Amino acid sequence: MSNDQYHGGQQYDPYANGTGNGHQEQQGPDVTQTWEGQTWDTQFQPAVTYEQVQADRAQAAQAQQAYQQQPHHHPQQQPYDAYASGQASYESYGSPAGYYAEPQHQQPRQQAQPQPVAAPAPAPAPVAEPVPAPPGGAGPGWSSPTTSGNTRITDAQRARAEGRSPIIEPGMQPAALTAVLGLLLAGGAALGTYGLLVPLVLLQGLTAAGWFRLNGMWPARQGIALAFAGGLAADAALLVTGRENAAAAIFGTLGVWVLLCLVLQLRSHADPDERMYGLMATIASAALTVVATGHLGVDPDAVVVGGVAVAAAVLARALPLPGPVSLIAALLASAGAGIAAGGLADLGSSGALLGLGAGVCALVGLRVASYDYPSRFVHMTAGVALPLTAAAPAVYLLGRALV
């Protein structure tokens, strides 16, 4: 809106007051000071004639025709041409003819097409060379570098990926722990019944935990606790009834625990296949822990011979020998240890037979702990406990017959 409407039709002169600085004079304190200046007059429109419109149209057509006739040999000038076109359009709209110009169909400009440039051939992707395995199994086999994360895998996972045998022997360290536990059983038996009870409870705990982990069930706190409680119940029952009734205490506890495992699995809401698998694992673990009580139900001299024979057998089996040679060496070591321990216990040649039977059962338990790509945890639990647990029936039966 123009200044004439604010000043009664008279044009406002900012220098009328004589101050020369474009500001009004000082007003009273009750009067609000405002700023007023010249503004655009939106009601004024220039008068354009028809001849001016026609002249502007002819001038624009001539400029466009002259531009199209110019040769374009440099594609690099396209940004400048686009700027010139935009500038011409801006000037056309800036002139009075731009308000009255009718839309017209312009012919597309023929621009020089840039010459295609041959793209460089992509370099072939580098192929990672396989890392050769160390000869003779010396040292660990490291994989090629990767950026996908941590690629460290266990020996069992590497063996499964390479398609090797699912049998992985525990090695010397678990064998040494088995030998220590066997000697503890022998020493505890020499001290008395309650001296044998402490390493026996440790053996039963390792058996319960290792069997579930060997079957791929982890964590299985309820099953492990149930199986371990079965072993403790068998120990308590045998201590109450005495060695004369050891068989009744062992089989009675085993029957009760099998029934208890059935009841607990029937209350489970898992799938039928999973419940059956859990039932079999729980019953087997409970049976092994209860059978380990056989060490407590036989004469202490038989336990001494059996513990020493198992220790010698697993240590000989862990030696780096060929398969058949290692097996024969383990059996001979168990028989020799039985003769040595039997000589101290006045058993004579019966100690060799007892030691040989305990060694055979120990090797069976060691083989079971080596099956189906076992992990290190399996080796340190089932690999330690199963040789002594599997030898318990042989120690009990041969001890009853020979001692």
C-alpha cells in the first residue's frame, strides 16, 4: 500500500522536518514512535502496447534462431549454455512482454552428444589363497584373515567342518586328572569308608554334569541336580544298610530315581521328541551316578587295586602311540598296576585280573567320552569321570568274587 493512503493523499517526505536523517521528531512519552518509509506500490502497472509485445517476441525469436545456428563442438560448454538460456528466460520475464507472452512450443535444441568413453575394465577380485595345513599336525592351523568377526573355532568345530572322525580323545590333561582322582579313591579306601566318600561324591558330580554336556544338553540344572541327588541317595542308603546289602541299596535307589524321572518328564510342556530325549539322558545320568556307588560297597583292597589300575590305563592310552599299540599298552599297564597294588594288599595274581577288568571298563568309558566331537568342557568332566564310573561295576563284581 502506498504512502499516499497513510498521509491523506499527499506523498510523505522524510526530509520535511529538516532533520535530514529520515527520522521523526521526538514525540511525547505517551505517543508511540513508528517507522515509516517508501514502499513498493503494488497497484501500479506499466502501460504496455501491442507493438511493444510483438517487438519483444520478434527479438526473442531472432536470438533463439541465432543460438541454434551456432556449432556446438565442446560438451564442456553445456553448463554455460544452460546459464545463458536461463538468463534469457529471466530477461524475457523481466520485460513487459513477459506478462502477455503466449506459451509457444519451442523446438528442442540439438546439442552435441558427448563421445562415449570406454570404461576401464574392472580389476579381477583377489582370490584368497588357502592357508596350507602344517605338516604332520605340528602347531595349530590358522585360517585366512577376515573382517567378518571373530573366527576362532574349537577343535571339535574344526574337525566337524573338515569332515574328520567324530572321535576326539581327551588327551593327557584329562587323563592326568583321572589318574589323580583314581589315586584319591585308592587313598580314601585305604583310610576307611568315610575317607572314600569324599572323592566318590566328587566323582558322582562330575559324572552327572559331564553326561548331560556329552549329550548336548546344557544348561540342564534340573537333570544334573536330579542325577546327583540319586548318587547321594544311593551313598546314604548303602551307608545305612551296610556293604552286605550294597546291591539292594544300589538297585532300589536306581528304581526309585527312574520312576521320579518319569514323573518329572510327564509334567514337562516340551515337545514329545524333546521330552523323550531328556528322559533318556536323565535316566542314564542318574544310573551312572548310582552305579558309581559300587566303589563304596566293596572291600577297600579292591577299590585300591581298581583305582590304581584305572589311573595307569588312562595315562598309557593318552600317550602319542598308534591306535592298536596304545590300546595294548593301556591294557598291559592296567594289569601291571593291578599286580603291583594287589601285592601290597596280599591279593597276588588276583590283583592282575581285577586290574585288567577295571582297565577294560575304563577304556570303554574313555571311548564314550570321546564320541561325537566333544568339547573341552566334555573332556574335563565326562572325560575325567566316565573311566572311573564305568570301572565301578567291574571293581564291585570282581572284588566280591576275588577278595
